[in-house]
Amino acid sequence: MKPYRVLNTVRSEKPLVHHITNWVTIYDCANVTRAVGALPVMAHAPEEVQDMTGISNALVLNIGTLTQSLIDAMVMAGQKANAKGIPVVLDAVGAGATSFRNEKSAQLIKNVKINIVKGNASEIASLLGVKSVTRGVESAGVEGKPEDIAMRLAQQLQCTVVITGATDIVSNGFQTILVKNGHRMMGNVVGTGCMVTSVIASFAAVEKDLLVAASCALACFGIAGELAAEKAGGPGTFKEHFYDALFHLSEAQVEQLAKVSEYA
């Protein structure tokens, strides 16, 4: 698996990634998409989401700041993406925290073919129906091994599942990859979870093997975090250095620092 190869393809092809995302992190998602070499667009109005998805190369659906009208727009855009054959990436932010989020996550999964589902351990467990505890948008514990949960949900939904954490897990239901890049400072910055979803979608826009796309995206994102932490004095300066590290990420850095392995 060659993470830099996919990153370089993103940089050369500059795919357009349509986001219907949450208002807390929308600015960061746009910036990180641009930093990795793709082009972001944030269009939420039901009157235009199908047209915007029609000219895009990937679609991000993020339920972080959920409303019924936003779900309606997501379904419209998702069905357009399905018809066009571009990847749909669902970030299940806060799934399991409220009955409304659970209901609307199920509605999205029922009405749209999701290609990649991403969340923390409790969010993904809740989608599977496994006992878990979610505090706001943070994982507070799950029942069972996250690797098994990812594999089971991937098989159930016939998609690729990503669980982010100290070790990131990517599974297509048959093969599971572990990515051990990243730095603890990333957990002190609001929005890194949403930002990595944008990078995953950017990689999925140019790489048809979604297991490879997600794994390579997580590795590059984590490496940028490691490099940024070397220079940062705290969360504020970390974000500045992170954007720069991702923008300038080199083949030598990726080859030397990537920690991607198969789960046995």
C-alpha cells in the first residue's frame, strides 16, 4: 500500500468534493480539503444539492449539526451520487447520543448507498446495534473489539468502515487494516475527526479501492499531525503547522513514517 501514490493523484487530479457537513467544522473541512490538493464545495440547500453533486467527484455527509432539512438534502444528494457512481462518505458524528441521530442515521443508510462510514468506536458500534456509550460526540466505551465491530458493520452494509482512535481501523468486511499514525495533540483540536473525513473523501475520489483510499488518507493525515506536533506549542499553533505539513507532505516523509499494517 503506497499512501503517497494516492496523495499525489489527488494533487494532480484535484477532485471536487461536495460537503453537506456540520457548521462547527465547515471552515476547517474546506481548508483541509484544499491543503491535501482537492477542491471543496459546501452546498446545503435542497434546491441545488443534486446539481452540485452532479459535478462532483465525491460526497461527504456529516451529521454533526443535524436538522431534518439537512437530512432531506443529504438524501437528495446521496441518491444523485449513487446514480452518478461517485463515493458517498458518511461521518456518523454523535450517532448513539440521541434517538434523533439514531433515527436519521438509519434513514440515510436506508435511502442512500453509503460507500464509506466513518466514526469513533461508539458511533460505529451504535450503527451496528452494539452496546456503547457516546458523550456528545466523544466515544466513552463499547462492548466488544473495535476491529470486529468494524468488520461486522462493513459486512452488514456492504461498505468500507473506518473507526478512528489511537489506532485507526479500516475494514471492508473481508480485510482489515490498522493505521497507527497520529499524535495525541490531534485530540485537543476540535474538528480533526471531521477533517479526516474530508481527506478520506478526497482520496476515495481518485482511488476505486476504498479500503486503500481510506487507509492511505488516514496515514497521510496522521503523519501530518506528527510533523505538526514537533513544532506546535499548543492546539492553536498545531492547527497552523498541521495545514502546512499536509500541504508540503513529501514522498520521503510518507515512506519513512507510514505505519500501515494488516489486522490478523
